[in-house]
Amino acid sequence: MAARSKARKRAFQILFEADQRDSTALAVLADWVRHSRSDDRQPPVNEYTMQLVEGYAKHVARIDELIAAYSVDWPLDRMPVADRNILRLGAYELIWEDGTPDAVAIDEAVQLAKEFSTDDSPAFVNGLLGRFKELKPSLRRDDA
């Protein structure tokens, strides 16, 4: 698995854990970093994972607003936890991570959905992120 794919997978796992623990992504990221430094069995958290989680955290309100607005008939709280967090990560990378080609951001999110969610999830993730790609210039704004 390529380094960036591993980084995305870890970032997804951090977002998923934060969602499950009703914590912030930054708090869970800090836990992961701390554990990786104190436990040789824990792999280190690489820079791109940190960049993804920190970027998501910066835009969390806008990302959830977009997902809620465009996921017709699927309120965030009714969405499978895996899908919700794959979409959060994919939306961040697609809209704000300029170094990642749009097709790569979408494909990587679809791959995560294939690995971690239901049979219907890859198509749902692909469709929603594809819509975000079409609307990207009007969706991006700074929330800081």
C-alpha cells in the first residue's frame, strides 16, 4: 500500500475513533501520536496523516454542513459511521488539499468505503464526492 493511502487510512481511523468516542479529531490524533512515541508496537503517525486530520479539524463545521446539504435523504446522524467519516476525510482532501488531484481524492475515499463499509457505500461516496468536485469552486471557503 502506498504511503499516502496508508496515511489516509490512518486519518480515517482517527476520525472514526473521534466520532465513536464523541471526542475531537485533534484529541484523538494527539493520543495516537503519544502512543506511537511510547509504544514500539504502535506505528508512527506520519506527516500526511497529521495534515489530513488537522485540515479536517480546521474545516469541520463547513464539511459537515456540505455533507448534510448534499446527501439527500441521509442526515449525518443517520449515516453509517464509516461513511460519514470517509466523506468527511474525502471532502476535506477534495476541496482544500490542493496537492491531491480530485480523481485521487475521490478514488481513495471509494477504496476506504469498499474496505470499511457496506456494499452500497462506495457508490454513495463516489456520487457525493463527485457532486462536490463539480461544485468545488463555490464550496471552498476559509473557516478560520
